[in-house]
Amino acid sequence: MRGRARRTTFGALMAIALSLSAAGCGVVARGQTDPPASPEIRFYGTDGNMANSFGDSFKEAPGELNGMKGTVPLTPLTEEFKRRLRGIDPTLTDYNYSAESYDAVVIAALAATEAHSTDSAAIAKQMVGVTSGDTPCDSIVECMNAAKAGRHIKYRGISLQRSGFTQTGEPSTAMYAVETFGRDNKLEDAKTEFVSAGDDKNENKTAPPAPSSTKTKTTDPLKIGILLPKTGGLAFQGPPMFAAVHLAAKEINDAGGVLDEPIVMEDGDDGTSPDVAAKTVDRFVGLGVQVIVGAAASGVSKAVLPKVIQGGKVMISPSATSDELSTIDDHGLFFRTSPPDVLQAKALNDTIMRDGRTKIAIVARDDSYGKGLAENVQANLRSAGIKPDNLKVSLYPAKDKYDPKADVDNIFAPIARDVKSFGADGVLLVGFDESAFVIKAMVAAGVKVQS
């Protein structure tokens, strides 16, 4: 029995030694455990960065965006509408906010027709009503003829399809595209899904005021200023919006114009910057425009709105989505064809939860757009069952331009390290073209990206 016991003890020791050797870990100190494996992260985006042109920032890193998902206010567009847009700009690769931009011009033109005037104050009083009357129409010619005949029209255009504006002058319902980047850092159309949000019960029910006279009109033609991004952080989103605005103007003029006069378009740049946009607004006021289409970004729209109000002009943005703009004191002059972010937050929440993410980091611009959408998404995720300890929000300064070296080292790299330490399995990026710096900083920090 004793010799047998000796052999057993020796065999057990050898088994332990072999086990440690095979594991390649040597002797582990008492109480020490291996660090948990880092989770694979999936990136999520928003309307500020989900575009083919955003992928151009990753030419040196093929496949870096593969699997990134995000939401964009986007109605399914017909090939015929895309063809008309390419007739204006043959170089288009994206169509984000093209429908909303087109509808913004058409709604303003219809409001002037209903008002029998190109006076800004008269147009403003009809802006909501032309989307919620009792005579449905879905083309420029049909709607113009109905408006000229004195009917209260209900415009159903490219983006505004299910229902019209609320009393505050924004869509009561909206469609969102859930888009996905592929291995070529371009959006894969075959994977795009569409979801609806909002409630048509919130559509305006009040009839618009009657125009002061159906026999007279101002003699000035309708002049529209385009306050959209040619430069700055949203410049890559500008081409489809500019193309859509000019397409709408062309088709309105082909149909006879507004009050028998062709509308006049004045190009401008909002620069994705309050300072640049303010100078453009001053120029528009000096030129006598009655309607301004823009600005693109919520923060820029909010910044220049006091100047627009002072000038007594109508302003309609095709892409400013901050919830803050729903309640801002706009003197009845601000409208938008883009839906508020309270609706986009729900679509983002559904997308993230369907992927089974359980620990979410949100990295957002510290402005009305980024901060507002981040707060809305965070609230929706909590309601969906994500624990507060499993949510992390990192805000970074909103700038007109970011330095690829200093800002990456001082702003984005520290955020990337924090997100990695947090152990997120999903990262939502609420930003513009600078979101590329966030992604590159996280890859450099060693996060594992799920494709």
C-alpha cells in the first residue's frame, strides 16, 4: 500500500506539471487570475457620418468600417428620383437628405402660392398648412394647380409621405434607413433596412389662415438662399442636398414658377460653422431672399436663427435634427423637413438591441446635436433594460475643424483608451467627419472590431 501511494503522488505531481506546461502559464501566484478577454466592438453611426463619402477617410485602411451600422432619416428613393438628381450632379455617390432638401423647396414654393405673396411673413403662415390640408397631391404640377385654385393642399412629396407637419413645423412621422458598411468601406445597399417612427396623430389639424387677398400678390419673385455645407465637417454630406435643392427649383420653374414668376436661387455655404453661416445669412438678407434652406447642422441652425428672425426671413432646414429646435422661440419662422432626434434615438436603440449589445459607449460632439441625441439614445437603452453601469457617454468639444495630430492625441486617444478600459461591446459615434478620428484612435488603442 505505501509504494502504491508513492506512485500515485508522483503521478499526480507530474500531471499538474504537464498541465501547467501545456497551458504555457508557468506557476500562477496565489489569488491571481488571467485578465478577461476584451470584447469585440461593433461601431454604430448616425446621420452625421453614415455616408459613402465618410468611407473616403479610410482609403489607407480597407475594411476598417466593415460591419459598422447606423441610422439615417431616409425614405426609400426611386431610381427615377435618383436619376433626376444625377441630372443635376452626375458625381453623386450618396443621397442622404436629398428627399428632405427637395421637399423643403417645394413646401416653401407652395406656401408662397397659397399665400398669394412672396412676403416672408405671409409664407411662414402657410408652411404647416400646405402639408396638412384636405386636398392630397404628390407632384409639383398637381399641387401648384390645386393651390392656385384656392384648395387647402396636403403635399405628399419625396420624404413627406405618411403624414404632414406638426403645429411646430416638423415631420410628425419619418422613415429611417438602417445602413451597413461593407468591406470596401462603402454602404451595402442590399443590407439596408427601413423602419418608420413617429405618430401621424401628431399632424397639425388646424386650418391655415386665409391669405389677406386672393386678387393681389407681391411683385417680387420668390428668392431662396441655400445655406448648406460646401466646407467644414459636413461638407461631405453637401452634394446630394445641393443637387436636390436645385432640382426642385428647376422643376418648379418648369411648371410655371411661383405666382407666374421663376424662383431665384442664391447659393451659399454654411461652412458647418456658426461664423461662416452668419456671414452667409447677412448676404442673403442683403439680397432680399425671403426663404433660407438650411442650415445643415443643428448647432449652426440654432446659432444663426436669431439673425434670421431679426431679418424676418423664413428658415427651413432639411437636416437639423436636434430636439432642442422643437421648442426654441423661433417667432414662427423656423421649420424643418428632417425629423427630430427623439425619433432617430428610437431607431438607433432598436438597431443596437437587435444586435445583442449589452455594454454601450456613446462618443458624441458636445453640441445641441451630439449631446441631445446621446441623451435620447441613453434613455432609450435604459428603458430597454441596459443597466446604467453598462452605459458610458463621452463628449468631446465641437469644433469647425480638428487637428489630425494635436486633437487626436489630446481628445480622441484618451477617449479611445477609456472606452477600451470600459469593456464596451458597442460604440455609438454621434458626430460628423471627425468620427473617423475616433475610430482610428480606438483601433490604435487595440480594440477588437467585430465585422
